[in-house]
Amino acid sequence: MAKTAPVGEIRDTSLADALGERYLSYALSTIMSRSLPDVRDGLKPVHRRLLYAMRQLKMDPGSGFKKCARVVGDVIGKYHPHGDSAVYEALVRLAQEFAVRYPLVDGQGNFGNIDGDNPAAMRYTEARLTEVAWALLDGIDKNAVDFRETYDGEDDEPVVLPARFPNLLANGSSGIAVGMATNIPPHNLGELCDAAIHLNKFPNATIEKLVSMVPGPDFPTGGVLVESAESILEAYRTGRGGFRLRARWEVEKLPRGAYQIVVTEMPYQVPKARIVEKIAEFMLAKKLPMLADIRDESTDIVRLILEPKNRTVDADHLMEHLFRQTDLEIRFGLNMNVLGADKTPRVMNLRDVLAEFLTHRHEVLVRCSQHRLDKIERRLEVLGGLLIAYLNLDEIIRIIREEDEPKAELIRTFKLTDVQAEAVLNMRLRNLRKLEEQAIRGEHDELSAERADLIDLLGNDERRRKVIGSEIAEVKKQFGPKTELGARRTDIKDAPSGVVVPLEAMIEREPITVICSEKGWIRGIKGHVEDVNEVRYKEGDKAKFAIHAQTTDKLVVFATNGRFYTLACDKLPGGRGNGEPLRLMIELSNGHDLVDVMVHKPDRKILIASEAGRGFVVEENAVVAQTRTGKQVLNLPDGQEAAICIPIDDMTDSLAVIGDNRKMLIFPLDEIPVMTRGRGVILQRYAKGGMADARTLKLEDGLSWQAGSRTRTETRLTDWCGKRGQAGRLPPVGFPRSNRFT
């Protein structure tokens, strides 16, 4: 019987422990090797490997372009064992001037555009490194950083780049790991260099001083940063926050007093095509009555034309509405969660990030200086041996010709080191010239002076700080504000005071007829329908409210639960069909019904009352609700409901109330208090039943009511006039048996 092949170690482990162990490994891999940038060079592993692979391919800024497919192949074959599309996307982004503030890759071909169009395939595009990327790699061949084995152990790759350029803040970064994320906006290099030089000179500099030098992000697409100085300071102090960024726009004058708005810069990472599509949707929905047309006249320069409806439209109002409704204004979050030098992720503030960069530059300077010192020491050792050879040339020639082991004899006779003896033996005959000896003596003197200088540098912390400061100053000169690349693109302005955009400016004003059925189905029919009897309803349903309004109006709804609700007329369903249930638009339970629906009129007053005859007057401005839950105004005991909601006309002075017991009372309106919320006061007392109806009136004009198809008016009302809270008496002859005024 054949033996079963060994299967390796088998461990008895619970599923929860096994899953936890593997998920933790995955999380650590995502955090440290994929999603979070290193604070020292500001790069993720894929970007670092891309730059290093391009350097190995000799794609320096002064060389010719090479195919991107070749770069991607080298990266995934040697350093980054992931998909080629992901690596190419990372390469493309490093070359996009609208995505990266200081591009690290110089691309040739179609690398996409600000509209969000995809780049060409990597077999068509070409690339090389930029001067900025070369500054990140500067010193990598001078033992400036540690190297580690690649994933297959056949090559080495840098753990971090020397980074003479403060890339993390200059170009920003974003990524989502497991349980954490990072989002860092790009900044202006000149400002970063000023802050770094100041912090290098004054290690205890305050965050306020540094923020005064780095006043805010500087996005590659420009725009206008509208955030208060206090908010910006707090964001940089904590490492978390956000910045409001708006598109840049200007008014362009046209003949005969007309004008158009030209958007010249878009917010960062917002595709222009999406903005155009969103604005077009608002125009089709008639939610931008001030805007007549939108055109995209962009080439490689952004030029988005907004044409107002007429020349009387206020440009600030139009743009304020667009800022609120579209991505012409965005909020870019700040979350400086990065990997420190010890590979530990943590949220750093502005000072921490700059300090880590300076510490890294200090370590790079020490390692590069030590590397150069070691090379000088080795060369001086060789030169020392050669100088001894020149002083004893004849003897050395004799030893070489006559001795069986000349190397050992040279070491014994002249006390040479193994390296010196090997150099003497390898020296060519042509180097025995007198001029060659002088050159060696000159080189020895120069290297000895440089060696002494390096030893002094390595032992002098203050001098190293000055060298680092001069290096940063050189970077500023090379890429700073005096260059086309380094000039600030994003303007920083104070937070907007808040332009009040009237509702009428946002919604096209059109007449509508609001129809609400007895079962609570509501809709808005275009135009003012004169004969609402022709309106059709669902089977078993009929009309209850029909109101003439405008699309810019608000509806005030009062329900039997004593709550007021508010609806925007432009949000009502259209007239086709039967509309939608009102209960879906407001939170009104099935146990309650509508008392009244009216068009909101500011500064008007309303009389509300319960079926028990208690009520008060409330100002209409105080009943407007901001949420679907409405606003509780009339407090009701258990088992009672609201029954009356009457707008008060300025011309009226009295209130007529009639109860279920068919007794009517008339008293002055000024006896009813004005309140914002409560149970109210007793309007009329009842031995049995409650309030049936109420109506406001002007006493000298008499009281009118509907009797069948006729309207009757009673002018002699002395018998029914009294004080609030009385019982009243039977109504005039001919008053309806329904106890209703209408």
C-alpha cells in the first residue's frame, strides 16, 4: 500500500483565532506596504519602486523618453508583485500636472485630462524622471539610506528615498488602509522650505509661527481657498481638519451691458465634465432660473461659460447657489496619518511632519558624509602606498624582479598594508613619470583637507544644521516661487460671510394649484386651475383642499396632533397621476388627519384650537418646521385632537365660536393671547360636546355663513357678544344644522 505524502505541520486552532491572525497580517501589510505614505519621503511603496526602477533604467531628466510598458514590466518583475494596471495608474498619476503639484514623472503622450478621460495604454505612452524626482533620489548611491531584498530575493530596493525634496507636504497623499486612512493636500514648496529652514534654525518654533509661513494648501488646479485662519491653524495643530476650496471665476463684460461668468480654475480632483453634467441637470429641473446656458470652451486651459438669464441677475447670488449645490465648492479633508521613521502609523501635525523631514535629512547628511569619508580613507591609504613607492622606486623594482613573493616582501620592508602593497604591484610603468608623482601628491593633499573637513562636519551638530538649511534653500531656489512650477496657484481668502440667496432666486417662479384629497394624496398641477371639480381622484377619494400657489411658496400643514409641518411647493409631485401620499413627505401617523393646508405668509397670525375649545394665537413665522417631524405647537391631553386653524385677517376684530351643543359666542380677538406653544385658554365653555367651528369677523360688518347655495349675513349680533370663556346662546334663525359656517 502506497504511503501518503506528508502534509506538513497541522495545528489544532479555533476558527476565530485563525481568522484573527490572518486578518491582522493582512491589515499590517495594507498599512505598512500599500496605503500609508512614509513621512520621510512622502511615498508609498509602489511610487518609491517606480522611481527607483526608472533610475535603474537610466531614465534621468536629461535622457530620452522610454516606453511606460518597459517601466511597468521592470517594476512588477523585480520590485512590486502586483497587477500591471495598478502600477501603470500610479505611474500616470505621477505625471499628471492637474493631479500632482510637483510631477515626479515627465510624460509624453496621452496621460488623461482634467475631465476624467483615461490615459492611453502603456504601450503608447513614454516617460522619464523629472528634476523633482531626481532630487528625491539624490544620494541613493552614497549609502544615504538602507536597502532590503526584493520579494524574490534576487535584487535590492531602498527602504526609503534620501528625499532632498519635502515631498509629503509638497505633493500630498491619500489612501485608505484597514481601520485608518490618510488625506494630505499639496502645499507650496517655497512656503514649506521657509518653514523647514525656520524650524531647523529654531527647533522649538511654535505651530503658530510655522502656520504663518505655510498659510494653507496649494493645489495644482488652483482655485480659491475660503477658510478662516482659526480653522486652518486648528487643522495644522491637530493634523485633522478640512479646507473649503472653490472654483475661480470672473465676470466677463459683453456688449449692451450684458455679461457672462467665466470659470477659469476647478477645485482639486473634480472632473470638469461632472460639473457641467450636474449644472445641466439643475437647469432641466428648473432649479436654476437665473442661469440661461452653460458652455465648455476649454482647451488645455479651463474656460467654463455660465450665461445668466438676463443682465439684472446678480453674479454673486448665482455663484453662491452653484457653490452650495455643485462641486464648484468642495471640502478637502486633512488627515495627516503617516508612517513614522519607526514604521508606526500615527497622526502628525505640521510641526511633527517638518521635524521628521529634517531628522531624515540630518541622517542622510551623516550617512553621505561618512560614505565619502570612508572612500577618502581608502583612497588616502592607496595614495600613501604610492608615495612610498616613489620615494623608494629602485628598491621596489628590485624586490619585484628578484623576490619570489614580492607582496610579502614589500609589506615587510616598507610596512605597507595589504591594500597599499596591491596598489604598488598593480601600478603601470607609465605612472612612474615625475608628473604622475606630483599629481598624486596634489590629490593626497586635497583629500586630506576634505577628510579633515568631513571629520569636523560629523562632529559639529551646529554646522550640520547650517548645511541642511543651505540644502533646503537650494531646493527652494531650484523649484521655488520664482520658477514657473513653484509659483503659488491657490489663493487664500477669508471665509465667505454668507451671501443670502433668496428662495425665489433658486427656483423658477410658476403658478401651480395644490390639490390635496380627502385620503391625503397631494400634488401640484401647473397653472391656477379655476374649476377644480374637473380634477380626477383615485376611486373612493375626493377633493379636500385646493389652493392656488407659486412654486416658490411654502405650504403650512396643521394636523390633528397639534403639529405644524412645512412643505416646499417646488418639491410637490407633478399633476400627472394622483400624486403621492402626504404621509410619505411628513411624519404623520395613521391615527391623525389634516386640519388645514395653507400657503405660508410671513408675519401673519393664526388661531389654533382643540376640539375641547381651548386655543391661542400663534405667529406664522414661529410654526415653520425645518424637518419632516414637524413642530409641536398645540399641546393636547390624551384623547383630544386639534380642530381649528384659522388665518387672522388684519381687518377682523372678533371671533365667532359655535359648539356641538349649538351655542354660539362672539368676543374680541384681543382677548386671545399670542403664544408660541401651549394648551391655550378657554374660548367657549361646553356642558356637553366640544367646539364645532370658528370664524373671524369684523363686528360692524356682521356675521356671514353659507346656507345651501346662498350666503346669509346677520348684522345685529348684540345677543351673542360676550366675554371669552362664556357658554353663548343658540345661533340666529337659519343657521345650518351642521353647526358649520361653511
